[in-house]
Amino acid sequence: MFETLHQDPHSLARTGRLVTAHGAVETPAFVAVATRGTVKGVEPQALEELGVEIVISNSYHLHLRPGEETVAHLGGLHRFSGWNGPMMTDSGGFQVFSLGAGKEHGVGKVASIFPDDEPPRAPSARRTARPLVRLTEDGVWFRSTVDGSVHFFSPEGVIDLERKLGADIAFVLDECTSPLHNRAYTEAAMERTHRWAERALRAFSRPPEEPPSNPAQVLYGIVQGGAYPDLRRASARLIGGMGFFGLAIGGSLGRSRDEMQQVLEWTVPLLPEDRPRHLLGIGQIQDLFAVVRRGIDTFDCAAPTRMARNGTLFVREARAHRINLRNASFREDPRPIDPACDCFTCQRHSRAYLRHLCLTGELSFYRLATLHNLRFLVRLVEEIRGAIVVGTLDELESDWLADGG
Amino acid sequence: MFETLHQDPHSLARTGRLVTAHGAVETPAFVAVATRGTVKGVEPQALEELGVEIVISNSYHLHLRPGEETVAHLGGLHRFSGWNGPMMTDSGGFQVFSLGAGKEHGVGKVASIFPDDEPPRAPSARRTARPLVRLTEDGVWFRSTVDGSVHFFSPEGVIDLERKLGADIAFVLDECTSPLHNRAYTEAAMERTHRWAERALRAFSRPPEEPPSNPAQVLYGIVQGGAYPDLRRASARLIGGMGFFGLAIGGSLGRSRDEMQQVLEWTVPLLPEDRPRHLLGIGQIQDLFAVVRRGIDTFDCAAPTRMARNGTLFVREARAHRINLRNASFREDPRPIDPACDCFTCQRHSRAYLRHLCLTGELSFYRLATLHNLRFLVRLVEEIRGAIVVGTLDELESDWLADGG
């Protein structure tokens, strides 16, 4: 169940409540990334203490290891992972198309995707890896980056996979195009994604062969269309009208922050108002206000966890709201990361100590840094919700910009 | 202050209380290894919750990074690390002599030590690293394995270093010989270690130039002598008679568990009964009963943390009291690691989930596994203390052996 509560008078920003079988999520909400069934370095109890409301795991990664059968056998991803709160699973479309070949072989998003009629590349002298992804109307073949085994994802198969995982919110399989794809390819891919969405919805409406891990699971459609306004609008109308519980904006979000905001401006106003809207994967904390203003209810963001592991920590009163602990200026700095922060790490540890742990690569660092960044983002989103309720979102953003935007 | 409380009638095992400025330690006690000022992956608050009583950090590692001046500037190692309980610092002798060259260059303990009169090795064609360690009567020169810079440790300098770190218990600089050293070298090294012990004690008795981080710090001497009974006995008598607050058994503990037990049998009975006795670095949980029986009050042991990171977890009712989670038999095992364990990890997570985290190299694994192994060892040592008090140490050991020794 999803209900909207307060509407910002100056923008599409709104507060709401997304109710799942594992608890309610106050929106706008930050969704913590737990790719393989764990937020890196942070166990479920600590997430609860941080105020994290909801996590998103990845079907592609969990399919490869440990496999959805194993997860189902152990009672579904909630029981398996020990996280008892609301949970999403991404369909893995992004990973199959981009992360697989792209990340493993050092090629960009474009090179990792080759259309139907293109023959498999011959192994080059310098790069002997076989193609990792082959796309057909039926679905997508790909090679595991773990052991080279061949796997097939279809819209129906991914519904089956996600039912076995049993998250509260599942996403349909889509094709994630690259900002460098041309219009013709982007349009063809979008139309296939639309056909896949219909197939996924049909599969989701059929009773499963085995009892699902989570009978209360709901399904989100994904809007595609790259950076082409007419395609985005067409996709928003079509996916928005298909009867999904919720709607996600996926795929290429343009080449800049401005283009991402444009994509949201083209699509969100065309989506049904009564459905929750998810933005798949925003990169930067600076995007947060812009995204909320454009009507996004939930967004997943790997930045706080990924940046923490790299030594970059959020500080309200710092340039771009962040510091990098590797900087020598923190060598003897006895202050907590952010004096205004109430997180576990800031209560007990100095910048100097955390810098020492960071530079020596201590495991403790990754955890302590991640705890801080997660708590920082959770509190910022809480502030944003409060500001929408009382109508002071503009003032809150101005304050943040003044402090270090 | 140290007091003995109960004496086992059948062995040298005893219980006691070691009081420091940061709290009391009930002995026998396990000392958790926090080499660089953190137990790998486990923050101080979690250590307290696990019942860890005391930690040992390493002067060599902290001297290289972040440097004792930085630690002192930030109020000493307790404040720097956030651990407010009892704390030891090892002198770094073992690291300078063995870990430096040995670990970094893949040579054993012997090759990393070369006596005074041996010329520096010429760089070989295959291994261009310069010698890492040069020993003189005055002290030891060594190269940092971090940045190649040259450092010098003398008995007096290490006292100064440890005063800056400010642990409750400091150890003197010693030379740690190898089991492969011959008698002549072992004897000469032991005699130099004795001279160093006198110099360290003298330096420790002088008022420091700057206020120390911990005015209540006490100093332990270290007994050497390799696997030679007459040398060990001579060292125990001499070091034991020098007026140190406590005494440690260091250096080569022989080539087998039996030899280690012999070393303790030669030395411990000659040490003054009213002083606490520390065993530096035992490797295996199986050694625990043997060590306690031979009169050891405290021992540091990297096994629980190191083994955890490798996927080896302690289980009372398993062969050698351990399982390796990588084993395929745990793939769908819904049980906690050890059904009898009360640790955080066992309360919330299955073997199957932890195996998944282990195989995918998730940061969360190292923490969850380490929490379990530490708690397991803490509880076992608690059981041992209780058994000494009521006179049932034999029965407890038999029970453990029956369960999986």
C-alpha cells in the first residue's frame, strides 16, 4: 500500500508512506545498497540503529552466488540475510548489460552491449575473453563473471528468480542503454523493454509453481528511453498505464546532472500520482534535493557506502559536503568526522584515528566510515521529509548550499 | 597490582586479578590482538560487549604508522583508539627481527636476522630488496616495510615509544630468536636481551622528559633462551629477579606443541610467584589448557581473528573445535555457527548466509566471523577460570576433548 501525505506547494516533492509486509517506509526515502544481501561491512542490526528504512539487493549477483534456490531453501532473502525490514530486489538488467562485460573487461557501457545481428567478436590477441552478453527478443544470455558459466535471464525467469528471493518490492527485467547509444538503438531497446514489461506483468499475475518466499511481494515497472524526451514521455505513459504497483526511472539518465533532472521532468509528471516512484541508482548526495523536488519517492544510492570505503566522508560544513580522510591535514585532528553528527563513529572516534585506520587499510575503517555516511544521509533525508511537511524545502536547500554545496 | 586468588591443586594453573588504571583483568585471560590500534574489523564497543578484557597493540606497527608522536598528541593510545580498558603494547622486537624481512620477503625467521659481523647481503639478481634489519649491541636498525625509511630501536628508545603510546602494560625490547638458530647464537642473543632488559628497566625508572600518556604504566621483562633448557632456566632466574612488574615468555617456543610446553615447564616454576606471567603469541586454541596448566596468567593469540578472516570458525562439538565455512556441506545449513554460542553472529545468522558472505569476500563476513571466534574464546577462558576456582579443570578439559579435541 502506498499513500501520499504532504505535497510541496512549489515543486513535485511530496511525503508519503509505503507499507510492506516487513514494515512501512516514510518517503522520500533513501534505499541502502545491499548488493549481495549485505550492506558492505554493516550488519542488519546496525542498519536498524542507523535509521535505514529499506535496502535493495541485486538479483543478478544473488543468482550467481549463492543462487536463488539456496536463498529460497533458507526461507527467502529476509531470513537468509537477517534484515527484517522492507527490501527491494533490482532485476539485474543493469548488471547483465553493463556491469558484466563493462566492469570486468574495462569497456564502457556501449561496448558491453551488442545487438542481435552482430556476430560475436573474435577473441583479440590482447583480450581473449569471450563476449559476456547476448541479447535476444526472448531475453539475455550472459556469462557469469564468477566462473564463466552461461546463464539466461528472461522477463518471466526474473519474476521467478525474484519470487524465490522474496523481497517486498521486485523490479521487472529491462534493458539499460548507454548515453552513447544512438536514437534508433535506444528506441528499439525501449520498445523491447516495453514488451518485456508486459511479459513480466503477465508472469507476475500467474500463480507461482511453488509457494513464493513473500506472498505480499509487489512489482515495479521501469521507464526507459535514454535522453530523448519523446521516448521518455512515451515510455512513461506506457509503463505508467500498465498497472504496476510502482514505477521506476531507469537506464541512461543523461550525461550530466542537468540531463538527469530533465529526464525526471519529462517522465514523472506523466506517471500516475497514486503510485510510488523510484529512481534507480543516483550517484551524488548533491542530486538529492533535485531528485526529491522532481517527485521521486525512493532512490537507491551506492555513494555513501562506496565513498566511505574510499576514505570520503560526508560533512555538512565542508566543500561539496565531504572530506577525504587521506588528506594530511587530518593527521592530528582530534575532532569527530562531523561535529554535528550523532552516529556511532562520531561519538567515539577522531578524524586522526580514522585516517590512521584508512591509511593502514584496517577492516574496521570500512565499517566505521560506512556507518557515518549512512547515518548522515538518513538524517538528511529525514530533514527533507520534515521540510516538505512544514513547507520549508527551499530554505533547507539554501541552508545546505550555504554550508558547503 | 596483581594478586593470585585460587591455585589449582593438580597443576600450576591459578586464577588472579591484574589491576590497571583502566580496569581489572580476571586471569587467566585471553588478550585480543589489536596490532595497529584496532582488533581487525571489531570496534571497541563490540569488544566490550564480547567480554574481551584486555587488548595488545604493537609498538613497531604504531611507530611506523601513525607514529607515537601523533598518538601522544591525541592523548595516548587509549584515547586515540577509543578502547578504554586494559591494554598492553608489545615492544616490536618480534616484528623487527622476524616480521620485517621475513614476511615482506618471503624468508623464514632465520634469514631475517643476521649477526653483527656478517656483511650486508649484496642485492641478488632476483631479489633486489636491501637488508631490512641490522643488529648491534646498542639496538637494532631496520627499514620500514611501509616506505623504506630507516629506523632505530634501542631498549631505551622503545621505553620512550611505549610511554608515548601509554598502554597499561609495556614490554621490553628483546631479540626473538628462531627455532633454527644454533645454541651459540641463541645464547649470545639471550645475553644481549638480558643486557637490554637492564637498560630498559633503568630507562623506565628514570622520570620521562615529557609527561607520559599513562603514569600508571608498568613494565614486563621477557624470558628468552630458545629451546635450550639451561638457557631458559638461566633467563627465567635472571629476568625473574630483576624487579619487573610482570614477566613474559618470549621467543622461540620450540618446533612443536610439546616443545612449547617444555619451555613453560623449564621457566615458569623459576619465576617469582607473585608476578603475572604472560605468554607472547600462542597459536592454537588447543594450546589453551596446556598453557594455563603450566602457570600462564595472560596470553595473546591472533588465532581467533586471523582464522575467522580465513573462514575457520570455532565450534565446540567439531573436530579440532573448528569448521571451515568454505566447505560445501554448509551451503544450505540453516544452523548458527555453534548452536551453543551466545554471540551476536550466532543469534542472527546461519552458516549458509555466512558461507555466502565468506565466498563473496564481503566485508561483513570478516566482522561477523571475528565476533564469533572472539566470543567463543572469551567464554572458554571464562569456563577455565571457573573450573580452576572449583577444582574441576581436569574434567573441563576432558569434556572439551570428548566434544572435539
